[in-house]
Amino acid sequence: MKTNQKIMLVTLALAVVIVGIVLYMNRDTGTTATEVPQETERAYPPTEGQPMLGNPDAPVEIVEFGDYKCPSCKQWGETVYPKIVEDFIDTEKANLSYINVLFHGEESVIASLASESVFEQDPENFWDFNKAVYDAQPTSQQHDEPWVTIDKMAEIAQATAPGVDVEKMRADMASEDSPIVQAVTLDNELVEEFGIPFTPTIYINGVFLEDPFDYEMITMLIEQGQSSND
């Protein structure tokens, strides 16, 4: 069987699981995203083994649940992310971890598998790859049109992560037992466990952020996290 065919079988198998999970999460329970408790209960998504930007010992942990096919994630990356990096990551007040979400099906799976391959082979350049994939996302009016392909991800990896062996990436994406498939599966389980309602979903020291674009709230939560660790 050709490698591309194997990759598609793996991604399709994952997509079937994902669709079931998404349907379960979106079942009619009478709960909307705005009803998710913001500060009443703290839950800390585990970040061990996830891509992390910044000092691992920083007093505040920020976790982004993102989908490479999501226009709002692209917007968040262009508007909020740079300010967080400048104000809190570079100053070692916080770190940021990234967890894949697969709400947009097969293309989300392909992009997530590729990102996990980059993280495994060339972790120092993961964030450059991450940004480049979002940069490649079409305008919001065209985001539903197919654009994530294995070849496109390989092209971005070659441009942003010189330590990546693209042929190994393709082979790992084709193997159900590869570490990158297991990593994406784990991310998907975290999405289910934490009932992620939308993307991007942001947690700051275990606090769910109802509006991920509310920079005033982001600042307040980070400062609260710093104070509690002083």
C-alpha cells in the first residue's frame, strides 16, 4: 500500500473517533459555552510532553487548545499571542503550552500529526512551524475550503524546521503505532476530558477563560497567579 494511502487511512480512522467525540460533546445538554464555570473551579490540563514556550519554571501556566483549521485561532495568534509573548513569556512570568483540537475533521488531523512530527524531530522550531501553518490558513471567507494536505505540511516543515526529516514525518503519519499518532490521540482525549467548547480555548493556571480575546482578563489572571506564587 502506498504511503499516502496509509496516511489517509490513519487520519480517517482518527477522524471517525473525533466525529463521535464531537457529537457527544455537542449533544443537547442545555449547557452553552458561556455557562462553563470561569473561576469557581480550577482544573489544570496536564502539559507534560506538550510543546511549551517559555520558562518551564515560570509561575503561571497558560494552555492553548487550538485547531489549525480554526479562523479564530488564527486571529488569536495574530492579535493576542504576540502581546502575551512580549508581556509575559519573554519576561518569564508565564509559559504557554499548546494542545491540538480536531474539530474540523481530517484536515485538523493531518495538521496536528505534522505538528507533532515537527515537535518530536525539531522541538526548537515547533513554534515557527505552528505560526507558519496558521499564516497559511486562507481568509475566513475561504477557511472551509480544503487547504491542509500532507504535501503542504511537508513544505511548511521544510521551510521552518530544518531538523525535520520529511520522509520520516510521512512514514510516522502512516503508522497507527507511531508516537505522533499517539500524541494526537492523547490531545483528543484531553479535549474530551476537559469538555473543550470552542477554539481557541485558553486556561490560565487552571482557570477557563470565557473570552480568549479579553486581554484585560488575561493580564488579571496572570497577575493573580504570580501573586499566589510569591
